[in-house]
Amino acid sequence: MKNRVTPIACLPYRQVAPRLVLLMMLAMLGAMIPQAQVLAQTLNINVVDPQGNPIAGGFRWLVEEDATRDVDFTPAQPGRDLSLSFHTSYMPVADKGDEGAPSVALDDTKRYFVSVLPKSGYQMGGAPVQRGQTSVTVTVNPSPIPTAQISIFVFNDNHPINNAPDLPQETGLGGFTILLAEAGGGYGQSGGAVTQDAFGNPIGTEYDAAGNVVSMGTGIITTGPDGVVLIKNLAPGKYGIQAVPPAGSEWQQTSTIEGTKTIDAWVKANEPSYFQEFGPPGHHVFIGFVQPTNDTTVLDGSATITGEVVNLHMSRPPDYAFYNGHALPNCWVGLNELPAAGGQGIYAAPCNADSTFAIPNVPPGDYQLVVWDAYLDVIFATHNVHVPAGQATVALQEVPVFNWFSRLESTVFFDSDGDGVRDPDELGMDNQLVNLRFRDGGIYQQFGTDHMGSVPFDEVFPFFNWLVAEVDFTRFKATGATIVVDAGGAIDPNDPLTYGGKLNPQFQSESEAYSRTETGQVLTQAIQGFLGQTSVIEWGKQVYAVGENGGISGIVQYATTRAEDDPRLAAADNWEPGIPRVQVNLYQDSNNDQEIDSIDGNLTVELADVDNWPFGWRPDPENPDNQTAKGPEDVDHDNDGIFDMGDAIQV
């Protein structure tokens, strides 16, 4: 008779053989135990209210190592200082506890961060801990917390066209619908549309001083005749705001904060009805729009200004030279009078399909050319233009503009010969999922391929840290991937590896070529990019052979939220990070009775030992000399000092 062991996670991916089911267990025993270290610093944790009084009701505390780059004003060093290193993503847990033991032994050579969660009556809080610090005080606010509000101004950006409100010349636009989204706790995430206030009533609900409903709102937000709307009674947090013009009005947005039509707003408890950061107070969010414009009262001359909007292609540091790149699609151009002549916008129109433009009937004089695009991916650009008397055409040739984002062109193709390289006759595959993940496993962007097998990630924010590109492999087998990295600098449009003049391929030393191909089950690639640069990944796939499968692949998530009633159906939300350094064990269940098989025949289930980070106790078949002795963070079920697989078939 077998002993029953309930698996923490059962993730059968494919049936590997008839009547064979695999059970996967997370070996998390000891996973939160800190690695062996010299603990020379005792930290006392104090939790107080805003008046400095110790809180009642108790609290829980968590201490994590602060692994972010320290600010050090000595000469920068790679790997230590942020100027020469990427951000870190994983903050190891040092210890946890509650008010019964509000102290912890720490390494006095490291920095830490303390998080506090009161058991009742107060909001959570936190505080940094410097090297050698022996006491920390965390101030928490009492519940209930006051609500927040967001002031929004939608305006006609025509005096001049410049991505900013110029008062009093530029007037508000009424009747625009405001879309409010909850930001989901991180960049690139969304908690969905917000239609209710902090009290669960539709947005727009009015209350008296006692909190009673005076009038019920509709949840629909529109700007007033002055272009202003104030959204009240919101929970504090980060929100995304979009303004949608009335149907058929042809208004084109000009304003963005960091690319895209969504404008972010960070509002705190008791947020005032205005925002003040630098200079005079104003609205939390302002969004400008223009309509196609051709002011014939000014444009009554005979000259035409022509040009083509192209990407401004950066070089890699330490080279700071800029080069013209590919034509930018969906661009718009405008023409402003200079301030001395009144400063108003006299022309606005989309570019032609090939990103060229022509502004006709321009009189002699000096003007300001402005450039943006329909999706607001390019940084709003201005160029001074002089139109000489008697000149019929002012040909600007290529007009380079900065992009807010880097790009990843991702393609999935049917790899007939299985070599990971796309040949001319190998077609793209549609409906293949490609993800961009943060390093903690959270999904940043996710798309399926189109009928050409392509997913152009056109808006990849330059985080200055690594992202992970991932291809789906549930229906088709991964055969490999070919990668071309943008080295920045000048582009040779005749080189096929520039992919239509979008990039300058970087030489890959390991392949001694300007591309790199990895073969086999290649599912992920680490990527990072700079403004205006493009990299390419071409993922190869084939049909699984009879009896073949892709194995099991997954992510261990920190399940902070469970939206599903049945936990077996739970899926990771995109704000739930992955947990690194967790050992995963695979066991066999040949008769599908949800019990681990005793593969050594002794009828007793034996779990695998646990090699917690820092790893090395578990033997590495490829590097047998790297094995280390069992550490205090490891788990040895039979206390024999030897790492045992038990009944696991893979660890």
C-alpha cells in the first residue's frame, strides 16, 4: 500500500505514455530560510501611528534584502553602480515575524527593507534599513483612508500645436468620453476599466458630509463644455486615462506622457483637486487634440514644404552619434507660425502612406514644423523651417524623430528542416502565442502571430533591464531560434539583415556572424533595447512526432490573488511575481490515483531532498566537481548528508 502525498501542484502537460501521469511538486521546505551568513546586526522594528504612538492590535513584519544598486559617489564600477549596471529584480527574504518578536539579526554589510502589515485598524507601511542600522520606525496610517480624485483637462492644441496647453489661447473640448483604467500595480499591466468609486457606487455618485448618497452616478465620464472633468471618490493608486473624441469628429491626439494614448495619474489619499510638481498648480492630466487643419487665411503662398519622417537611430554608448533610419508609419505633421507672428497652428494632416508629406501654399517666412504620430510612439518633435521668397519647394528630405520605445520583431515559422533558420520557402505560422515577460515572470505584453507569422512589438519600453521573450509550444515543437540584435549606428538598407533598414546587425562572436541561431527546444530569450532600436527573433516550429511531447514547463508564482472559486482553476494574474530559486520535483503516477509511485519497489514514498539556494549540494551530472556539502538551508529527509532523489524521476 502506498503512502498518500498530496502534491502542491499537478501540471500534467501531455500524456507521455499510455497510463502514465506525472506529479510535480515544489520542494519549498526551507525555501524561505536565508543563506548562511555572518549576522552581526540586530534590528529592532517599531510601528507607530502618525502621532508617533505605538499601534494597538499587533502587526506582521517582513524583512527583505535591498538588492537595488546603491548610490555611491566614488568612481562607478560595473555590477555595483546603476550607471554601469542593470536594475536587479529579486529581493531575497531575510526573515519574518510579528509583534511578539519585533527584532531580527541581519548582516551589517547589506541594506534591507522592512514591510509591515498591521493586523487591524491601520494600513500597511514600510521603511528602508541602511547598513549597520539597529532600529527602524515604520509609520502607518489609520483606517479608513481618505479618497483621491483626478482632474482632467481636454483641450484644442492649436495655438501652437505643441503637446501642451497654452492658456488662454487654447480652449477646452467638451463631450469627450474619459476611459479610466486601474493600472494593476505595475508597468504594462491593467486591472481593467474602473466604473465604480471607492464605495462601490458608479463613478459620478455624489455624497453629503455624512457619506449618504445624494445622487447616483452613471459610471460614464465626459468632459464639460470647458473640457474639464473631476473624478472624485477614487481609491488612492495609479490610474490610466484616455480621452475618446466624439464619433466622426476627426480629432487626433497630440499629448502623451511617455508614449501611447494613455496618460498616467498617481493620486494619493486626500489628493487635492489640482496637481503641483513644478511651477503653478494645474490639472493631474491634460490631453491635447487637433483636427486636420489648412488655414487658407495664412497659407496663401506658392511654396511647398516636403519631407519624409524617419526614425532617429541611436548608437550604442559610448558613441553618441545619431543616424537616419526607416520611415515611421502613421505619422502626422503640423505647421505653426512663430510666436512673433501669432504662434497659432496653421496646418495639420497625416503623412502619406509612405511617411512622406507635402504642405502646400506656404508664403515666404519662418515657421515651426511639428511631428507626431497616430499612436504617439514618437517623441513630439519640432523643427524650424525657413521658406525663402521665390522658392517653389523647400525639400527637407528626411526628417528624423526620436521614438519613445524600442522594438522587437518576433516571427514564428514552420521549420521544415528543423535547423532553426528560416529559409525562403518556410512559411510563417499564425495564431502562435508570443509573450514578453518581466524578469519576475509577470507578463508585460502578449500577442498571437498574424497570418504572416509576425508579432511586431512596437512599444517595448526601454527599462534598462532584461525582459524575457517567450514562444508558446503547446501545439507545435520548438526547433530553435535565430536572433539578430541591433548594434545601433548607421544602417545599410541593402543588407537583408537590416530587415528593411530598421536595424544595424550586431556581430555575434560565438557564431562569427551577424546573427545567432540556437537549435533545440528554445523557448525563451533575454532581450533589452534602447530608444528607436529594433531586434529580431525568428522562432522555428515543427509538428510533434507520434509519441513525442514538449515536456513540462511552468512558472512558480506568488499567488497574492485568487479570483477563481475553485483553486484548481486558478491562473496567475499579471501582477503576481514568480518565485525564484524553488526546487521542482517530478514524480510518477502510473495508475492515475493521485499518489506518488514508489519507484524503488519498497512500497514507501520517499520525497527528494531539497537543495535550497545557494545551490550546489545536489549533484550536477555535467559538472560533478562543483558539488558542495549540505548547507544549513538544505533539507535532508534521512539525515545521511547525501542528496537523495527519493522517488522523484527528475529534480
